[in-house]
Amino acid sequence: MQIHQSIATIREALSGTPAALSGAGRIVFVPTMGNLHAGHIALMQQARAHGNVVVASIFVNRLQFRPGEDFEKYPRTFAADCEKLLAAGVDHLFAPSEAELYPEPQQYVIEPPAKHASILEGEFRPGHFCGVATVVMKLFAIIQPQAALFGKKDFQQFMVLSAMVREFALPIEIIPGETVRAADGLALSSRNGFLSATERAEAPRLFHLLQRVATTIRAGNLDYTKHEAAAKAELQDSGWIPDYVAVRKRIDLQSPTDRSPLVVLAAARLGNTRLIDNIEI
Ligand code: PAF
């Protein structure tokens, strides 16, 4: 695996790949913020099935964190991440410094529409999706992949980035990765490491609660507001501070109005750690 810290070297390396030279191959890209777990590694393996050059990136993107969020304490485990990427057969790793990616303040940004980016996560993390979309657009401009993978655990991120690529007619296939879970159901996340032992034991409740909501809706009970309120109450009673539990249309995360496929999403704080999860219905 080649590790590149500069835009110039990753560009040079990728312009010489069989994919770029023949025009027949595909560069498949998996952007990450590092602290890699089995969910990321599953994305790398999936990427291999979609192309012949797999590129990963590690960059903790300040733009998508609000003041007071966990940017400073976001886990940075570069050496261990490199070993995992090497073992997963990744060809190139792009790991720029902040000065390399943002040599001047990033004033040109991608501003996703409020109906996608100011709801759910966006309501509680204003500006988050602007930061995500901006860095992903910049990474796409550098890597110029034919396909990119994003995990569905961040369902809204997947939706926003799919819409961005569609509306800008970028020639990039956006491929979803299934959420990888611990044996007890907790979705793998870099933030799980912040949980105390007691919190870790409590954390799978989020998934089990979403499962129950999904099962009830699949059984034909469509009183979404009631399910959302009951789920939030259960979280509160169990010591969580819920931000939202919401049943939405998968395609655009708006409230259900017809029979289109649904997803139930939740975000809640357990101690000092904010967890998110979702289940497609
Ligand atoms: O999902 C993430 O890890 C980040 O939001 C991403 C897509 C790498 C952009 O910084």
C-alpha cells in the first residue's frame, strides 16, 4: 500500500494506474476519518469487488464538527489504521494534513439544501452536512474515483452525498455499505470507544428499540408519531437524552406520505457520547 500525504503525489500515483491509463478500470474510493473498525474494513473489501484500484483516505475534517463537538478528542490511530488497510488489500491511502487539504480557509463550500441538511442530524449539528459535502467534493476532485462507498450507518450522510453527486452529475457511482454490528447489535462506530463499561452494556438498547419500531410498522401499525414518542420515552426512562427517533422515507428522509420504503433513525446521548443508528423498514 502506498501512503500519500500530498495532493500532488496521490494524483501522480493514480494517473499512472491501469485504471486511469486504459480507461477501462475503476478507481474505487472509501473516505474515512480513521480509527478504523470492522465496518470500515468491510467497506474496503466491498470496494475491491467494485473496481481494480482501491483508494482509502484518512482525514479528520474540522469543517464538519461544530465548536464544542469532539473534533479535538476524535480518536486518531494512524499506525493501527495503516496496518488494517494494508491487511485489507487497499492500494493507496491518502492521509493529508490539515495544511495540505485546507492551505487557506475553505470559503467555497457545498451547501446542501435545508430540507436534506437541516433536519435530523442537521437540526442538532447545524453546518455538519455542509462540512461533509465540502470535504467529500474536494476529495472527489483529488482522487477522481469512478465509484465511492459510504456506510449506511450514517444514513443521512449517504442520502445527502448521493443527492449531491446526482445533482452535480458527477460521474461517480455511490455505493452503500451495510452497517456492521457487534454481537449484541450495537452499530460499530469510532465513538463507541468513548463509552464506559456500564454505558457499553446499555448501548445496544438503541438498536433493539429501532428493531421493535421496524417490526411494528412491518406488521401494519402505521402510527409513526406514536412509535417515535414511545421510543423516545423508553430512551429517556433508561437514562439517555434522545435527540430524535424518526420514521422517514428512505429516498429523501422526509415524513412518510405514501407507501415508499421507510427507514427509522435515532440519535441519542448516553453519558457524554452521542450515538446514531437506523434500520430500513
Ligand atoms: O463518514 C465519515 O467518516 C466522514 O463524514 C467522511 C465521509 C469521511 C467525510 O469526512
